[in-house]
Amino acid sequence: MRLDRAVDDFAAHLAAERGFSEHTVRAYRSDLGQLVDFAGDRGLTVTDELSLDLLRDWLWKSSQAGLAKSTLARRSAAARGLTSWLARTGSAVADAGVRLKAPRPDQHLPRVLTRAQIEDILAGLAARAEAGDPEGLRDLAIVELLYASALRVSEVTGLDLASLDLGRLTVRVLGKGSKERVVPFGVPAQKAIVRYLEAGRPALLERATEVTNAFFLSRRGARLGTRAVYRLISGLLADLPGSGPAGPHTLRHTAATHLLDGGADLRAVQEMLGHASLGTTQIYTHVSTERLKESYRAAHPRA
């Protein structure tokens, strides 16, 4: 099989059968497209010509180009996924990438906002929503829900009207790998959501060109996209002190850390976040510890 066709088929497999998100599939396709070009420069165009040495040379060249360890790790994972799938489907004689390794990505503590910063953000959004602006009502509901439930941005934009149970204060989301989970949210988020449903969403829906069950709508009445939420959150965080990414994931990090600060059980937070591994959730215990150390150094006379 031609290598470029194999990448297309593998990407379709990830989306249709593995339930990978559109973002992940796009990243894998881009990485493997680079592999196809690298192999092509060496006159290799079919799947049976893939070898461990070729894959290692590709990763080495990527590292020499200055790519981050996290990018190299993703490229390694994409290549291993491809070669494993090729072997399982009989499109290659053997799994060329079974022994392929990549450097472990650097472990950086995620950016976390203080409670005061969150309160200021929500107060500003609430003031804007008071005027009855449909987009203002929507934006307040989005941020309240992101912080209350620690959802991923794709999970928020993927919500439908039937996804929320306002009586039980729960939201049903479809996470990574098409895994469904039910996540709680609080009364402030409920109030913001109700106001959006009563005055915000109907006004936005009037601008729609077709009927939609999407929960959060754009100014044109269509399902709100992830880029719009990124722009919203990055704008809210732009002037706040602190380093690191300034997107919706910051609110997810913040919610998880504040839960652990408040005494929540680590496994309960793992379930809420939809993490497959407890080790992924444990990064937030490190954040809590670092915050405690900072408070200690700032407040204790003999720190």
C-alpha cells in the first residue's frame, strides 16, 4: 500500500472507529504527513518499506529542528499507532515501530488562577450580562460551566440541549475516546445557564438559518466553535499576571486545583475530569503543594 494512502486510511480509522477528536486526528495526520515526506526523500513510498531505523532517523531530524519534547512524543505515538494498525490489518509484514521510543515530555506545572482572579472574571462577565446582551449571557454561562465542571473546550461546544439536567445540576459530556461521563455543576452555574436559556439562546436562535439542538450558539445562531471559546478565554486572561497558556484549559486546571485545595478526593477529581490514568490527575496535587509552599514562604516568619 502507498504510504500516503495508508496515512489517510489510518486517520479515517482514528476518527470513525477509535473516536479520536478532530483536533487529535488533525495533529496525527500532520505528523504522519511529515513522515511520508521524509520517507519520500529517501525513495520510500510503500508501507512495507517502513523500518525502525527510518522512524528513528525521522525523530532525530525532528529533534535537530528544535521541536519540543512533547511534539516528539506525539510524533512517536502517531508513528507507533500507524505501524501497529498496518500490521493488524495486513498492510505491512511487521510492526516497524513497536520498539520506537521518544524522549519524555518536560513536565510543566499547569497555569492556575487564584480564587480572587476567578471571582473578578465572573463579576465582569456578570456585569456585561446584566444588560441582557445575548452573547454576554452566553459567555457568562460558558465560563461558569467551564470553571464549575472542569470541562474541556470541545466538551462544552459539543453540548446539546438534552445534555444538561438543571434539576440534578449535572451535565452529560462525550469526552476523549467517545467516553461518556456525567459531571456536576453548582448553583451559580445553574443560574447563569437558566438566564442564557431564557433570554440569550432564543435571541441567538432567531439568527439561525436552520434548526439546531446545540446548546451554545454563535452570533449567527449556529453551534459555537472551539476557536470562539478560545478567543473569549484568552481575552479574559490577557491582562492577568502569570505565565503559561491562556486558553480554556486554564479554567480546567484551575477548577481541578481548587477542588483538591478544598479537600476533594483525588479519584473523584479523576472521574470528574475524565482522565483514564490517576497519574494524569496527580499533576494537580503538585500544583496544590507548590501553592502551599508559596503561601508558607510568603507568610511564615521563619520560612
